Amino acid sequence: MKIALDTIRHSLEGAIPGVVATCDANGIPNVSYVSQVHYVDSNQVALSFQFFNKTRGNMLANPQLTAYLIDPETAARYRLALLYLRTETDGPLFQNMKAKLAGIASHTGMAGVFELRGADVCRVLDIERVPGAEAPRALPPYNWLTVLRALGQRVAGCGDMAGLFEEVLGGLEEMLDIRHSLLLMWDECGHKLYTVASRGYVHSGIGSEIPLGCGVIGVAAQYQTPIRITHMAAEYSYSKAVRENAGLDPQRLETAIPFPGLAEPHSQMALPLLASGKLLGVLYVESAQDMRFGFEDEDGLSVLAQQIALNLVQLQQAGDVETDTAAVAVGASPAGARLQIRFYPANHSVFIGDDYLIKGVAGAILWRLLHYYVHENRTEFSNRELRLDKHLNLPDIDDNLEARLILLQRRLAEKSSALAIVKTGRGRFRLQVNQPVQLLEHEVGAAL
């Protein structure tokens, strides 16, 4: 019976380097190790191109080669007949292999030596099982079909985004024992992702931002492909990468909310949330354990990511059917000392007293709500009126308004007892003001 490539994917995880045999144009053979024999699809693999060596030269001269693989768990051995097709030097496949190689290099003490120059894509012509002693494979800790069915039911039953975020991250912990996870939404105007939900961290990091292309999350978003690393990879450290990509003087970083990730994650996976080819956000999971996430987890969480994206679109559309604005309601004047709230138009950042709260679109929304409150004593609002408010200048196509309101609601809950956003119905909410406020708007360009 012909062996399908999908059934030997444990041998393609890179835990044991593969061996590749090639011949030059004169038929003289050469055998060497290769860091990665990477699964591409049911008919193709990709070899990591790191050095221009004899193997590389032979492959270009004679595209037929043989790979020898060993399953790290069972010791099953396989011989693959391959045909070299092309080399990719950028794009989803290349970036996936680059991230994976960074983990392998760090784990083997070869960081700074291993550098991916290309992904050599090969067609798999035949797979032969090499006779030898094999150990039984351990039973998986969970059945992915059962998990996906249960998670799908939980996600489908969510009536709003806040509930969706909590059900997803709660389900990952309860059903898969994934204790550290994040959900980030895509800010198309700012070309960055912002954290709207987290689980398992001392500090939630709600509102923290990741630039496009930065770390596992930013790369997954930029190339719209799952990125999985099975060992600690120093070059994907967020504490270093976020600062380098911020493009700001270090003295101006007081408005940056610290990213909540583990200091040294040994396993990471980021999965883009895509709807009709459009990026909505990223689901991110990590662990302090090496090899915590395998290809089965990548496949399963990719399906979950598709379900999350579908539900996000449905919830966004459900919010758009609202046709009436909120009734103009007035709030009672609170007692107590006056609290200064400062606003910087340069980046729409808001400070409560001397403490930074939020910036960007969420900051502009809060300032607009406070303006209504101070000048009209209004406390009741609707999503629709915010979308139509020309002062906010929200994107015409996709404003992610509900996600931004969730972000604002959670930041206020963490940082201040004076202000709160309270949901009062579908597409409606209340600005709760518990202390007299004084609004101070600084000039454009004022230093933060």
C-alpha cells in the first residue's frame, strides 16, 4: 500500500535532522544532513537552504534526490524520492520555515549560524518504509474532532465580541490545557495589532500593540499564515522586537502598554483570523515547554481560527443593522474631587491624571464621549452614532468599532474607578462617570 505523506508528518517536525542524498551531473553521490524537511502539502515538502554546498549544487544540476527521515517518537524510518521544483525566498512558506529554523538553531546552540536563504520545494514521488524496530506511538492527550465540535458550539453561541473572546480563550485552557493565550485585532490604519483579550498572565496587556512583521504574531499577520516555533527563539523576543519596531525615541515610550507574553516562551504559535482573504486579527498561544504544539495543534487551531473569523464577521454585521441612535440621556452630577483628563491630538492619547490610559482610535472615542458628557451631560450612546460622527473619522470599510469599545472598556476597568463603559444592549452603551472631570486638550505636537 502506498504511504501517504500526511501519515508521516511526525518525521517532518525537525526534531531529528533529515539526511539528503544527491548526485552531480556525472552521477557521483553526496550525502548530507538538512535542518528541515518541511511539510508543505500532501504532495510536497521543502528543504531548508542555508548554505551553498555540494548538496545544493548537485540538486540544481540533477533535480532528483532522496531524503531519509526518522520519526523521533517511534524510530520509524522512511525513504522519500523527491524531485526539486523551485526555491522560494519570501512569502508564507519561507517565513514559516524561517521561524521554525530560528527555534531549532537556538535549541542546538547554532543561533547566528543557521540562517535560512531559501525554501527548496520538492515533489514527493514515492515514500518507502525502511524495515527496523519501532516503538508504539503514545495516545494523543485529546481528540481534536471532539474538541473542535465543543469549541465550535461555544463560539457559535456568543452574542457579542466580548463573550466570543472569553469563550475562545477559556475553552483553550479548559479543553486543551493551553494556559497562556491572546487575541489581537488588526488595526488597518495603524498597520498594527492590538490586544483585546488575554489569559494566564499577571498583567493582562490589554491594549498592547504589535507592529506588522514583528515576532511570531506580526509575521503570521503579515503573511497571513500560521507560524509555529517549537523551541525558544531569541530573535522572536517581543520585549526586544517591539521596542526596535516602535520607531520612537525610548523617552517617548510611556504610552506603550507592555506586551503580556512569557519572558522566555519555548513554544509559540500564531494563527491569523481571515475572512474572504481579509485579515481580522491573530490568535496566539505559547508555553514554557519545548515542543508543546505539534502539527495536529496547528491544524486544529487553524480550523478554530476560521470559526472565530466567521463569527467576528457575523457579529460585526449584526451590529450594523441598528437603525436608530441612542436616546439622549443625562447623568447625575457626581461628587468628589475634580479629576483631570488630558488628551494629546497628535496620537489621540488619553491620560487620567498622570497615568496613561489609551491612544489611537479608542482614545479618540473616549475623548469624544467625554466631550458629550461635559458639554451636554450625555451618558447614553449607540455604536451607530459613533460610526456617523465625523469628528472620529472612522474608516469607511472596517472600523472594528465594537472591538475598540471592548478594548476601551477593559482598559478603564483596569486603570480607573472614575470612568466605565457599560453595555446596555445590542449596539448601545453607557459612559459611567463616578467623579467630576476636567478636560485638558494639549496642543498638536505637544510632547508626551
